[in-house]
Amino acid sequence: MIGWLLAVLMIALLVWWPTLNLVLAAFSWRTPVSATEHREREPFSFFIVIPALNEERVIESTVRDALALDTPETPVRVLVVDDDSDDRTRAVLADIPDPRLHVIHRRPPRARRGKGDSLNQACQHVLNRAELDPARTVVGVIDGDGRGSPGMLGEVASVLRDDTVGAVQCGIRVHNRTGVLPLLQDLEFGAVMDSSQLLRDLLGSVGLGGNGQFVRLSVLADLAPDIWTDCLVEDYELALRLHLAGVRVRYTSRARVSQQGLPDVRRLLRQRARWAQGNLQCVRHVPALVKSRSVGNPALLDFLVALLSPWATVPVSAIFSGLIAFSVADTAAASGDVVTAAPAIALASATWLLLLFLPGLVWALVHRLRLGDEPLWRCLLAGLCYPFFLLFGVISTWRALFRRLARRSSWAKTDRVPDRPAVAD
């Protein structure tokens, strides 16, 4: 009886998991948001906010790249919020003599209250400028390691020319992907998350990320002064609040922001545990989402899966591990000895290996065919390593759950790695 039950569960997982990834991968080829033709309208003004805490290794390149996005159609001003850095961040910023750059230096007791509080202060600075048209002013957030793609702001502006759209999220890539671990993060952002966001764009459940989020100032004004909260994923929570308020959020893969990938497992696990704990915090919005009339049923289903899946990861991962062990043991017991059972055990093991590795290989092909900037062998290498990369997420979720139950919410900032030299203007 147990053997039959295990067999049914194995077949169900074998069919469900690869099928889910194949369906999701198909959305990689969905036509992204197209530009609208309203060239007679006044251009948008962009404020790019860069929260900075001890970013001396990357801040110069980030600021110069942000300033380089300026065009007559998309004028840019850069607003850096120095959150009481104790390295050379302030000195590096002082060496960039550009009138389009403004720096807010936060000092105790206001300083180091979290990224959300830094963003709120920056947004209030923009809101205080009476000469701005809130409907034609856009506030974008780029992290200290972010790099916008050429023409990014033009694409964001084209999406926002639809007056029903209040916010836009750009695609994410990893620019230091020479190592295997950063390459895996690029596979995750550039292929898996890109397809997920394209699907969410159709469902009406697009999420905002820490890098590459752009919101109309008029939308932010309605949420002020506490636009971003102290949630560990303040960006995603903002997206939830926008959807609850009936604000339309779109995703475009035509514009991208590249960021640093973490090169070692320790920092990756800490980052992912922080994200997982932030998702656990966002569960408090589930009742409001269920009751909301502005969130459609497809979007609601996606939100519920995203918010509740971390709580299910712990028991599901335990059951999954036990299922593998029991299936092999049951096969051996049914055959009487290990030697006789070897072919059956090999078949069961091959089934589980197929279950584990097929999705990664699918995403490897998506990465190669859609992005085309990595050789096939590196994409396949990332695909083969993808199941182990997912295991890091499971471990991080376990850690996040225990921290959540212990009511621990403080996290140290993720350290940057030394950046490439800034390109001179």
C-alpha cells in the first residue's frame, strides 16, 4: 500500500514540477510591454534615488551610470541618501561635481533605520519641490550596485504614457557573472523571474524589486509619509499596497537594471533568508487581498501562492526528502536484497534525477535563446547546478521561519564586492 502511494506521489511530482516550469518558461516569449505613441505629451522628469550605506566600492559607478541615463526626453536628477556611512562613501560622492546630483546625509538618531525609512526621506524631499508636476514626475529606485540599460528611462516613460499605469518594474540581470554562483543568480533573474513577471503582468500581480522600480510621484504622494515600511522586503510590500489601492503595476523586459551577484554561499544564504523572512512578514496583507475588489481572482491566486509558499516550504521539503528515502528503501525491501533491487533502485533514482534536473535545463535553454550573451556550455552548467541553488532557498526559508517565530527581524547589510572602475564621461 505504501509503495503504491509513493509511486502515485512520485508520478504526480514528476508531472507537476517540470510541467509548471515548462508553462512558465513559455512566457519568456510573451511580447513585453510595447511603447505607446503619444509624443506630443510633456516629457517625464525622473528622480533616481540611490540608498547608500557604506557603498564606497560601487557608488561612483552607480551614480555616473545613473547620470548617463539623462536625455532631453527623460531628464534625470540623482538623489543619493547616505545613511550615515562610516567608510569613504561621502568622500567619493563629494568628488562627483555634477549639478544633477544631490546627496542627503542622514545622521543619528534618524540614520540607519532601514532602507524603507531612507527612501521615505528621499521621496519627501522630492514631494517638497513645488515646481514639479506629480503626474509627470517619476521616482525610480536603483540600489548601490545597480546599472540601468541604455534607453531604460525611455522605455519606462513609454509604459507610463498610459495614464492607468502607476508603477513599472524593469527586468534584472547580474553583471559580475564570471563565477558559477553569480551565473546562477543571473539565470534566476534573467530567465526564471523574467518569465514569472511576464506572467504576472498578464495576471495583474506584478511585484516591485529593490532595483529598477519606478513609480509616479502622484501615486507615492497618496501613500506618504510612510510609503515604504520597515518590512525586510519593503519593495514587494509596496507593490502589494499599490495593488490594494487599485494602482496598476506593469513589467517591462525591454529595460533592465544589472546588479552584483553574491559570489559566496554565506552571503547568499543570508540574503535569501532575509527575503524569505520579509515574505513571511507580508502574510499580514492576505486578509486585505482576499477582501479587496481591486485585486482580481488570478492576481489573488498568485499573491496567495507567493505569500503562503514559504510557510509550506518547511513541511514540503521534509516530506519530499522522506519521500525519496522511502521510495528507494521500499524498492529495496520489495526485492529482498540490494543486489536484486539494483535495477529498480536505479530506475527510481533516475526518475528523481529527471525531476530535479529537467527544469534547470529548460531555464538554461531559455537563458541562451532569449538573452544570448552567454555560451551554451555555461548556460547548461548553470542549469545542472540549478537544483542545488534551489536547495539554498529551502535552507534559507527554514532559517527565516525560525527567526520569524523567535521575533527576530534585524539583519546586517549585505557586503558588496569591489566594483569595476567607473567609465569617465
